[in-house]
Amino acid sequence: MKAQKLERRQLIKADIETTWEFFSNPSNLSVITPPHLDFEITSTFPKKYMYPGQIITYKVKPLLGIPLNWMTEITQVEKPYFFIDEQRIGPYKLWHHQHHFDSVEDGTMMTDIVHYQISNWLLGGLSDLLIVKKQLRDIFDFRLDKVEEIFNSKN
């Protein structure tokens, strides 16, 4: 199965530094993840904010309540403009997630770009078509709604 791409853009009514502070703090990932996934960060953080080479481990239950261990590495950071996380252990053959932040007139434009590929043991393209693509869209839609609530519903 070839790699797939998911992209989301969102205007955040906050300056780039405030936006960066929220998204570069790994602890806030659980705030913007749907509760039904039972997402739990299992690593501790020697620093409050992400840095290149940082390993973050999680437990998540994306399908039928079956727990999965997931490990990502923060591979690149350019404060306050972007960071990239890549899966090291987990359900995907490929997971490359770019987080971009650009100052705009009304705040910050945040762009998420995810390239992913399903492992063959998950029936590849069929599981992506039937389950994974929809689930990822739902997760990122939840994220959009949560970020809207946190940053944009004031006033």
C-alpha cells in the first residue's frame, strides 16, 4: 500500500508564541485527543517543551479497546515555526507528522501534514479504506474542534 496524506489547516486566534507554547508541550497532546481512545502518555519529560531527539511513549486504544504501545521521536524543531514527529514503534509502517505555525494577520495559521502507511499485517489498503482513514479524519476533526474551543471561542 502506498503512503497516504492527511492535511488540516486551522486559524488560531493567538499569537505564534502562545500557539507554540501550547503545541510544543507534549502534555497537551492528551487534551486534544478524543477521550474514547484512552490515550495515555507513558513517558516523563525532562523539559517542558519538545526538543529534537525526544522520545515520547503512549498507550492508546484505537480499535476494539485493544491497547497499543506507540513511540514517537521528535526529529526536528524550529521554534516557533514547526516540529516533526515520526513513529518509532507502533501500528503504522510509516508515520511522519509535520506541525507548522505561521503568523498571520488574525493570529496563527496551524497546518498539520501527516504522511502514513499501514502495515501489511493490518490488511494494508483495505483497512485504510474501511477504518484507518476515517478514524484519522475523526481524530483530527476532534482536534480542530478542541483547538477552536481552547483558543477561538473566547469573546
